[in-house]
Amino acid sequence: MSLIKILRIRTGLNPIAGPNFFSIISPDNAGSFDLAGIFELVINTLFMEKQKDLSWLEHLQRNSWEPEVIISGISLAFLFIIPSRLFEYSVVLIQDYGLEQIPALLVLTYFSLIVSVFKIFLFSHLFLRFLWAGMLGITYAFPEGVLKEKLFKFSQDIDYPHPQEYLLKLERWCSMAYGFPISLVIPIFSLTVYLIALIAIYLIFQLDFQVVYLIFMVTLIGAFLVTAIMKKSKLKVFLGQSLNGTVGAVYQSHLGKWTVFSFSMLMGIVAIPFIISDLNGFSHFQPISNLDKEHYDWPEQSRYFEEYNTNQQRFPRVWTETNTVSNDHLNLYLAHYERDESDFPKLKELLKGDFDTLKWDKLEKVEDTYRIFLNDTLVENEDWVSVTSGITKQKAFFGRFPISHLDPGVHEIRVEKLVYLSPFFGSGNQPRHRKSWARFVFVKI
């Protein structure tokens, strides 16, 4: 509140009325108006306004636990949903837009780390608030604390602290736990957004990922060197005065820089199991690689049969409607990957040179990069049809294979694939034959 406004409100006078105002406080009118009284009134008013601001802040701090608990509970509910949605979006980018698996994996891992850190802290915050509520009730019910004379004699020689001490500690820990994720999450989120921007450029201009990755790493290393070497660089000042820099400096200055650093590393380690859980099954959507031995030897039915895909998630490689077949034909779907379309001309060109030892007899269209084996017997299909799956809405190649000659019982479908490895810092730019690309069994009845 300004000085002029205070004088107008408290005295009823108009300070900007010119000479008329100052004539009131002249020596001739000293008996009717006290100049010292005016300034004392102004100082007291300013002090009251300051106390009002402080009391508002203190009231907000005392009652902050209510919105904290509500926000933590609602946020946790959403955080358990977000990873699956991010997984689905990453798969769409890989299959429909030609994003390579490595950049998709990086983005998904960064987001999973962010979500996992929030999960850990919000769950910890709710747990601490649970303890805090218990201690609050104990403090209210037993304001005297421990009555030592009523304890067993062997317990009376212990100096028990008052429950209020633990209540205050828990309040402090709750407040610290609610703000600490900011210093961890914002840098990771900023890097993720930067990487997404580079990936968008990579997809639009059809660049090699090695170029994007090189730009990403060079800028990160450059930013680190600038902030570490140049003491007064604008970048260092900007980062230090940012919300994340300020929060980090507050925690380091009060808790100790090595304590904060060690705790941050510990949070990263604790988040690893959550990240592994969020990424479970993502390797299936890396079409240039074989399945790992466990998934190849023990095929997961929900990834090969529509009847078991109750969540209607996208199929990663090959699938059919059901694992029991009574018809004379087996319907087979091969998942379509946009990257295969752009890599196919490079693959054809390479097989004309030194890589013809792969002995791939026919390579006229993308469907020819697949080999289908029925009980270890290569089966041909000339009539692949491009379709959109009704259950998952994903693009696929559809074909029908005769099975009338098969005896009733268990039979195996195995898929091999010819893939192209993109160049990556001296490696890649080569074709590869993946013999363990996909496998499942079905029952002929």
C-alpha cells in the first residue's frame, strides 16, 4: 500500500492537493495536527500490512496438508495410468510413423523415470502424512506427553521426547518431500522435450538417427562445459536462477550438497524397477532384432492371438484370431512397420552386392522380407493383402495358409525376417537375417 493512499485513508486528507495539504501541517496549525503522529500512523499501518501478509502465509503453511494430500492422491492415480499410455504412443510412432526403436526407447525411458520419481515421492508423502495424522491425534489426546511415573520401573529412567517434537519433524519432512522432486524432474523433462524436438526434425526430414543423436550429445556436453568452465556465462546464470536451480540450491544449502547428490542417485536406483516394469514388452516392437530366448521359447499368447488380447493392445510381430483352428486355412497377420517401407530400397541395393550370401531368393516387395515356416517347412504366400486390423486398428499384411493336410494336434508357426540395420557411427548399413523373429503354436481340431 502506497504512502499517499495510507494518508488518504487514515486522515481523510488529500496529500496531492498541493499547498492546501502542507498548510495543514504548518506551524500555524501545529496545535490541530501533529506531523509526528502522521508518520507514526504510517509506520504502524505498514507494519500491520506486513503482519497481515505474514499471517496469511503462516495460515497457508499450517493448512497446506489438506491440498497436499488431495493432490498426492489424485496425482498417484493418474501416474499409474500414464506409463501405459506413453507405451502405446511410442508403439504408434514406431509402427505408423517410422520412428526407430532407439529414440523411442530413450524418450519412453526418460518419461518413465520422471513418472517413477513422482510415484516414489508422492507415495512417501502420503505415508508421512499418515504418520503425521497419527502423531497429531496423539498430541491432541495426550497433551502432557509421557507420564513416566505410570510406566514400568525399567522404563522410567528413559527421557522420552514429547510427541509434539515428532509431529514437527514429520511436518518438516512432508514439506521437504513435496518439493524435492522439482529439482530432479525438471532437468530430465527439459532433456526429454529437447530430444522430442530433435526426433520431430528427424522424422520430418528423414534424417539418419546418428545425426540427431550426435547433435543431442554435442549440445549436452557443450552446455555442461560452458557452465563448468565459464563462471559468469549467461547460460549458467539462467540455469542457476531458474525454478529448478533455485530449489536445488535451497536443498543443497540446508541439507548439504553431497547429501542431496547421494539422495538423488538413490532415487534413480530405486526408480529402476519401476522403469523396467514400464518397459516390459517394448523389445517386441524392435523389428530389427530377434526375440530374446525367454519370449521366443515361451511365447506370450496375448501377443499372438486376438482372443487373449483383452486390452486391445497393438500386436508387435505376427498374430492370428485364435489358437484353436477348425478351418482348412490359417489366417495370419504380419504387423506393418513404416520403417520397413523406407529401408526396403536400401536393402535391395545391398543384396545386389557383397551380401548376396544370405540367399534370399525373392525380394520384390516388403512382404518378401518375411519367411513363414509351418512345422519347420517353408510355406509360400503370393497373395498378401494390406489391411487395418479390426481389434487394434493397426496396419498389417494379411495372408491365408492351407492347413487341411495337418493332423489334429499342436502345430508351430515360425517367422524369420530380413532386416536393414541403419548406420550408426561406423556400424550398421547392413542386412541381417533374423531367424528367431517370432514364434507361436496353435491347435488344429
